[in-house]
Amino acid sequence: MTETVTVVQPEITEARIPPGPRIPVVLQGAGYALARRWMVKRISRRYGDIFTLRLPMFGRTVIVAEPQLAKQLFQANTEDVGNVQPNLSRILGSGSVFALDGTDHRRRRKLLTPPFHGKSIRNYEAIFEEETLRESANWPEGREFETLEPMMRITLNAILRAVFGADGEQLDELRRIIPPWVTLGSRLAVLPNPTRDYGRFSPWARLARYRSQYDAVIDQLIERIESDPDFEHRDDILALLLRSTYEDGSAMSRKDIGDELLTLLAAGHETTASTLGWAFERISRHPDVLAELVAEAATDGNEYRQATILEIQRVRTVIDFAGRHVYAPAFELGDWAIPRGYSVIVALAAIQERPDEFPDPDRFDPQRFVGSRPGLGWIPFGGGTRRCVGAAFANVEMDVVLRTVLRHFVIETTTAPGEKVHSRGVAYTPKSGGRVVVHRRATALGQ
């Protein structure tokens, strides 16, 4: 669990706001919604690593593209800055960890942390391998196919089994509900809330119908697990949450548990699958990297595979921003003092592409992480008290999935240009789905 340093803000008497472009608000909003990475790069060339925008969703917003400033924001006192408003809780529910701030957020994270660290994650490794082998059993040989959708199914099935501990009819229903819900929710998450009701055929109404179906399934699953004679000894995530209590002895409500499980199912599986899609897109275009990965897959080692995953997360950032909302009268950030009510957005992708942090940043080079820990500029999971609680879970899952595929398949290399970056709303994926050509090995590596 990441230790957070509380930074006490000095008394600030007046605002000092970074400059920004003087273009119409509607154009700023459209540019940020449709091409925010390109927009951040263009504006930062003129205004530097910190500048101000006016965005329809977040209001007056300071964009940060410098690692020291990002660290200062992430380590700030949570009474001074909290979660960005609006945030994913409007999609995932008011009981999601995304909705909470301050003490409530710290208490919730303390309950969520145990299932995603140490021994708990090691218990899931067999699930990751089994789901990879099950999904890849019918992969076509010698013919190009997209890896993104198979990775989506692997990661969804793995998190479902980790959360609920078993398979069954209800999980089949969740497999039907979650994928279209995630696709729709990702698109709506980057749009402002509607100002009026657009009727039962609107995207927001469809999202609500998916949520109603999801809630009904979760109620059935909770009742089934609570009535299990072996309930006290179950190690699945839902059972752990149902048994967990806060310091005062109170427990999470069913609604809060449902919101948190939806957060795990939706946010967890899409981002991990997107990174894996990029993994196959990248290694198929870098023969030396692929050869090193294959050689390592025949052993029990994973140093180079871990370095490759870190580099994929850097050079093909799936979630490209992390935000905070200023609650203090003014929040000091570097040379600036940001007034109450402002949003502060960290441009994660821009920071991970800085040449002063990563020399020749456009080069795909896992070697830069071999034998060294990621530095300040590597922040794909965000930072501080709001760093992704499932980061360790995702890392182990990606490692096991990649190792399993390398052991059982030969991946053809290609000289084709790299796939373009495609926005699914919240996550960025390979535009063509991370297409590769594979051949099954006669004998799996390491056997």
C-alpha cells in the first residue's frame, strides 16, 4: 500500500492562476473531449507544463504536465484537495470509492486493500492462467485476429471468479450485462451530465436499465454467499467485503458493496485488457523484445516481462488523466495558488512522454526498466491516496496472461506501422484491436 505524505498548505492571501489559451469555452471543451492528448501537447508548447483551461465538464481547470507538480498534488492534504468533480461515481454509483473523499475515502480503501495484495493475489494466479488457456483454445492459427476482445473476456472472467469465487448462472448474466455497460459507460463518462430527461431510449436510460439488471443479480449472489455454510472461510472478494467491518464495527451496505463490485468489474477489466491489447501490438513489432520475452517465458523468471509491462503502460497510457478538486480557499502548486472550486488535472500520458524523464520517449524500450524501479514520471495508476487500489492485482494478471500466451503460442512479428491510439471514452486502446498472427506450439515452453 502506497504511503501518503500529508503536505500542510501555508496561508495564501491571493490567487495566482497559470495562464492559458484565450479561445471559446466550447472549443476548449470539444478539443479536450475529442483530442485531449493532442490538445495538451499543443498548448504546453506555448504555455509550459502548467496552464489553465475552461472545460464544460470540470469548469475552470489547471492542467499539469510536470512530475514534481503532480507529486505535490497527489501528496496534498485531502482536506485541501479531493476527488475531481464530476467523477466516475456518476457512472459507478454513489457507494463507489470514486465518490468518497477525506475520512470516508480512507476508511473504504482500508476495507478494499486486503483482497488486492500479497497472498490474496497469489491465490488468483491459477485463475488468470486457466482463463487465458480457456479463451485461447480456439484462437485461429496463421490468420490475423484482434487480441483486444479476447483480453476483455479473459480479464472479465478472471475478475468475476476472483470476486465471486465460483461460476454459475448469475455470473453468465453478468457476462452478458457488463461488456455493453462498460462500453456505454466509458463513452458517457467523458460527457457532461444531461440537463434534462431525454427519454427511455437515451443512452443514460439504457445505462440505468443495465444497472437495474446488475443490481438484481448482485442481490442474488450476496444472498447465496451469505447462506453458504462455509461463508466464514471463503476467500473470494465478495465474501471478504461482506465480512469486513470499519473500526466502529459497522459494515458496508449492500448498495455500497454493489457499487464497489461494479467499480472492480468495470474499471478493472477494461483497463487491464486494453494494456494487454497494446502488449501484443507492441511486441509483435519489436522482434528483439519478443525474443527476449520468449526466452524468459521458458524459465521461472519475469524481470524482463515486468519491465515490458511497465514500458507498455508508459508508452501506451490507457488512462491518461487523474484529477482533483480544490476545497481549500487556495491551493499552492509550485509557483501558483489555485482558488477554491478549480479542478486540477494531471496529464499522465504527457508526463510519461517527457524526454527529461525518459530519454527518447517515443522508443519502445523495456530495458529502461530492467534492474531499476520506475521513477517519478511513471504514473499510469495515478498517485497518492487515490492511486488505483487494484494496481497490484492488474500487474500480476498481465504478467500471468502474457507468460501463458508466450508459453503456448508463437507470435509472428510484423513490419506493419503501429496501430493508432483509439479512444473508447475513458480508456485508450489499439485502433485495430491489437491484431496479431499466432501459431500454437507443439510443446509449451517450460514443460
